[in-house]
Amino acid sequence: MIVDNTRLAVLKAIKIIYQKKKNNITASPILSKNIEIGKNSFIANGCSIGEGTKIGHNCTVMDNCKIGNNVCISNNVVLYEDTEIGSNTVIQSGAIVGSDGFGTVLDNGNHLNFPHIGKVIIKDDVWIGSNTTIDRGTIGDTIIGRNSKLDNLIQIAHNVEIGEGCLIAAGVAIAGSTKIGNKVSIGGQVGIVGHLKIGNNVSIGAKSLVTKSFKDNYFISGNPASNHKDRVRRDIALRKLPQLIKNKN
């Protein structure tokens, strides 16, 4: 099949196929033993919830979600369809997991939202802070690795993959399809652009803007982010520059 706009053609095909899939979810939710569900919380069809899990008040768990054992979900949390939550995970109040990501296709001057049919997969022993948002994948999945801890007010875009044992402070935004390695530490209010690869054991200083990929074992900072020691040397040199110019004159 030959089309003028491949991305637009994929958008239209996905909408037709995915709607049929959603209409086929009819099974009642499967609830294990010792579950606590708060007031005004809703569990949709096709869901399964493991033993010892607690869900707070005013939560929504949409179609076909899978929640492991001993998960603690606080109040006012929304899990969109097909979301998977590993055992011993904590999701704080106001978090949104599995909503559509930010992606558009231009058609005759109009921006059309690209459909997201992937899912969010959160592994075991993860912490998701209050009002953090994690977008579902477009066609692939968004993945949060085991034992990673995410602070409040973080934005994880579609198809992002975060490795195991990562620590991410408040206010971080990671754009789509970026891959974060294992044991990465990210300071507050860091921005990471899309389609990058950040290696294992990388530390990123607060308020940095990461615009390129980095290999393992780096400490980076600044805007744009670079090797921290090199950036400090440049900053020192720049502070000396006015005096050097004055002495020269």
C-alpha cells in the first residue's frame, strides 16, 4: 500500500483497530484476598488486583489494568486502561498513569492527536510521587524499572524507558522515547529532550537541560548539560574574563 502521508495513514488504521480491541473487554474484575478499596473508587472490567493491595478514595482503575500484590495506591489516582503495576509499588495521591502522550500529525493544516495504544508498565517496588504523570506508549510501552523512585510533579512522556534503581527528584520532565539506564540520579527541575540514551550510573545536576546522549558513569550539569567538571572550569574562566579585558585595555 502506497500513501502520501505514512504517519497519517498509521493514525487512521490504529483508530479503527484499537476501537475493536476496546469493545472486546467484558470480563469482570478479579479481586484477590485482603484488598481494601476506598469510597467512590471504581474498578473497571478486565482488571486484576493482587493480595494485600490498598486503593484509596476517589480512584479510577480503567479497563484491563493489572495490579500486583501489596500495592498501595493513595487517593485520587487514575490508572488508564492496560496499565500494569508491579508488587510492593506505592503511588501517591493525584498521580495519573497511562494517559495519552503529546503527539500530533498535521492534516490539511489541522493538528490531529496521534493515538496511543501502548501501555505503562511499572515494575516491582517503585515509588510514584504525588501529581506525577506517566504517559502510555504510542505503539510500544512506557516502562519504569524495578526499585526506581519518582518524586512529586514529574512528567514522563510516551515510550520513555527508565531503568532499575533510579532516583528522580521533583519537577523533572523527560520527553518521548528517551531511555534512561540503571541507577541514574536526576536532580530537581531537570529537562531531558526526546530520543536520547542516558547510560548507567549517570548523575544529572538540578535544573540541567539534557540535549544529547551520555554514556555510563558521567556526572553532568548545566544548560546545555555537559561534563560537570568541564562546565565548572568554563564558568571559572568566564568569571575571570571581564578582569582580563580590563587589564588588557
